[in-house]
Amino acid sequence: MLTVTYRFNIHSGQNEAFEQSWKEVTKLIYRHCGSLGSRLYKASETSYIGIAQWPDKQTLDHSSLEGFDPEDLRSKMRSCCTSIEKLDELELIHDLWAEELFGIS
């Protein structure tokens, strides 16, 4: 599994618009690009960290929303941001989340 982390810095007052468009873009990527989903964390009033999971690097590298974003949700999300930075691509070595340790699903 591959985890990719991003930092989203947004314009002041754009939290609701950013969060909504991020959710919609994430759903599109999940449905059409083979991702395993994503989580969004608020770091400050104008900064978020996104953590996206992919089965492998090949799936990520071949992902595209071309033709699957008719409402141009990616542009709406990006317009809320002052910057978007990919922080890391991390390969999962060991998984000790509670679900794996205790069989919780």
C-alpha cells in the first residue's frame, strides 16, 4: 500500500467550500481512479493535511480524472487554496492500526 500526504493552504474563510469540494474530489478519485480513500485533517484555520491511500504506485501514477469530473470539482477545490504541496509518498511496511491488531472492522 502507498500513502501520499498533502498540505493544503487555503484562503481565509474558504473552509466550508474547500472541505466540501475536497470530499467530492476524493469520492471521484475513489470511484474512478482506484484509490483506497483519503482522510483530511485540519492543521490550522487555513491549513489542512490530506492523507490518501493507494494500492500501489502504479495505480497512483496511472490515475486520472480526465472525463470523470464534469462539474470541474478539482478546479473548485484548487480555487479555495493558496497552495497545494505533496509532502511524501510512503510505502506501508507494517500496519498496526487498531483494526489490524484487534480484528475490528
